[in-house]
Amino acid sequence: MNNFLQRFFKTSKIKQVVSYKNIYLIIVFIFIVILTLLFAINLIDSNVDFFIYSYMNFLKFIILFFLFSGACLIVYIFRCNKIILKKRFEYFITLFFLTEFIFQIIGLLGLFPSGFNSVIFRVPFGRVYWTYEGYSNSALNRYGFYYKKYCGNTDNEIILIGDSFIESWQIDYRHNIGIVLEDLLNRSKPSSHEVIAIGQGRAGPGHYRELMKYANEYFRPRDYIIFIFSGNDYQNILPIFETEKRNSQQEYYLTFIPDSTGRMVLHPKSLYAYQKWHRQLTDNHKNIIIKTPEILVSHCMTLHVLTRIYFTIIEPKIYPPSELGVHHELMALNVNPFIFMANTAQADTAIGLTKKILYDCKNFAAINEAKIKIVHIPFFPPEFYRRYSGRNWNMVIDGLDFAYPEMSLAEWCKDNQIDFLPTAHIMKEKGVTVEFIKQMYYTNGSGHWTDDGHRFMAELIYQYFYMK
């Protein structure tokens, strides 16, 4: 071993290398070597076949390359006794740590500008910093969801499944609809229920069915509450709209199509996308040591800043061409108006495919001695707030019926004996004002739920599903 060290480090001068003058570089070297090994193990565990499909794994490759290069540079400095290079490298490392320290302070104080959103990895205890639509500055839980710690001490678990409305990075997770609902359920009998939210941004109805399978494997659900958002869930179920909007293909998004029997199955080209997505969920249940590199990187605010700059400058947001008026505003909000064109072929096709997915969800829940409940999240366009005020409002605007998907789904749920919450209909029935509806949503009433929105929806679910 000693001979190896002598050859590798020229350790005839080993006392000069291992001295107080070099202790800074030695500590940095040990830290880099440990991180390099952990990243290598993490990448091997991630399966090399997925690199072409995963931006995150590509990012890990880049980080691994720089770590390995840094370790080699330190070895070179020690071997060749490059004093000037040693000082420059120490200056660079010091500058990096100083920059990171400043960014951490800025992040801790919540001083990054509005629109600074960054969640690098959905990993256990990963960092969340969000200033677009509200504000959150926290960390994910043990399983990579922006939610509280799971207790698992009751058989009355209720799983909330949905997209970014349920993920709710826009608010403090302690105000999430799930936590509010759990508090309402446990007021009469403490700890009798646990509500678990497993929302994922960009998800669609196909994802919700797969999230049910995931929840059934790792939790003990009694009820699944599935949230369908009229703003994009129906366009997500149609591959043509999702792929055009994201400028991507089935290889990058979970796309489902009906088979010869009418059952919704995974598109053959979406196999790798599904494996990558599913692996991300299940990997978060592995030993935490394997996830350590991703956890550390997720808390590196310097990388958050660089990532935000990349997505802001290199990939600017481009909206597709559209008509003027309401249609233009919807497209600018990434909402395709086709679903609000009542009784048209595209709208009915999207709603029909969603019903097929939800029917599969019902059967899966029944097999596992659970039930599903469906909550419809209405979308209110900017024109809605310009046109109406008080309790005098309706959902038909310029030929678009924003209540059409909800009414269609409500009728189908009634026929299939599925509990359904028609939110817009109930709002109108209860006399909810336009002003309060606007208060429920960010982006001047057309974005995600605010704290008020989460509380209102939790109370509505409690009243209509559980109070009786």
C-alpha cells in the first residue's frame, strides 16, 4: 500500500503534502472523493439506459464529471507541487463556498426575486424554493413530496391524487388541502384519519391511475380522492395537445391510448418515460444514503440560480399562435380552449378518455377494498372577472362553456355510482361571489389555489363526502 502511495503521490515528500498548509485542500479532496463515489453509486443504481431520457440524470453526469475533474486536479497539484495553481484552485473553492453561503442567506431570508422557482430533484428532503404564485421555502418529505411527514398509524388513510394543485408548491405545505382536511376529520376523533397528498405537477389522468397503484403498494388507503382540473387535465389525456404544448413526444410524457377492448393502456413509445417516472417514485423509498448526492445538490442554491438562469434565457417561454380575445388569453395560460367547446368531437373524445381512466381507477380501488371520490377543479378565465361581479355569474363566455367538462363528468359519475364533487355547480348554488373566487386562485383568479382556495376546497370535501 505504501509503495502504491509513493508512486501515486510521489510520497517521498508525503510530509510536505500532509501538512497544515495543505489541510484545506486535503479536506476538499476527501469531500470531493466521497461525493464522487456517492454520485457514481447513485448513477449505477439509476440504470444507464435512462440517461437519454432524463435531464436529471444528465445533470448528475455533469456534476460527477466536475467532481472527478476537481479530484484529479488536486492530485496533479500535489504530484507536481504547482504552488500558483494550488493558490488559484483554493481561491476558486473559497469563492464557490462564499457564493453558496451568500445564496443560502438570501434563500433563508426569502429575498430571491419574484418568479424564482427551483426544485432540482424530487428526492427525500429535497429543497423547495418557489416565488411564482405565492411563496414557499422549505423541503420535501421523506418520500419526495411537498407535504408533512407521514405517520402511518391508522387504517383510515385517505390519498389525495392530482397535479400541481395538490402538489401546491405555491403555499406553505402546512396549509395544503390535505392537512386542512385531516384536521377537520380528526376534530371529533383525534388521529382517526390520516390524509396523504401525492400531487405531481404536469401529471394527467393517466398518471393518477398509476399513482393509485403506487399508493396501494406503499400506503393503506381507504379512500382515493382524485382531482380533475378542467384547465389542463383533459388536454393532457390527448397526446396531440400535450406534445404540442411541451414541444416533446410520447417518449418524454406518459401517454395512454385505448386498446382494441377500449381499455386505456400505455403508449408503446412511452415505456421509457413510464419507467423513469415510476423509478423516481419507488427510488425515494430506498436507503437514504443512496439518495444523499441528490439531496445535497438539491440544497445547493448556486445550482438553483444557474438552473433558473438556464431555463429563463436558454429556453424562454413561447406561447403558440392563437385567436384574439378569450382564446388568446387561455393559450397564454397554457389552457387549450377545445375542452370548453360543448359537444365537439375533440372535447367529447378527451372527456371520454378521461372517463375510461377513471373507470379503471374505480375497479382498481374496488379490488383493493377501497373507494374513489372525484373532485372537479373549475377554471375561471380572466374574462370571467371582467364580466361578472357578486353572485350574478355563469360559466358561459364568448361561446365557451367552462362548466361543460364538469357537467359531463357529473352525469357519468352518477351513472357509475362514484362520489363526485361538482365544484363550480356548488359554488353557484352556495352563492359564492366572484370576488371570493378570485381570492381563491393566484394569477388574478386563473392560477393555482391560494391558502383560501385550499381551505375552501377542504371544507367542501369534508361537507359533501365525510360530514354525513
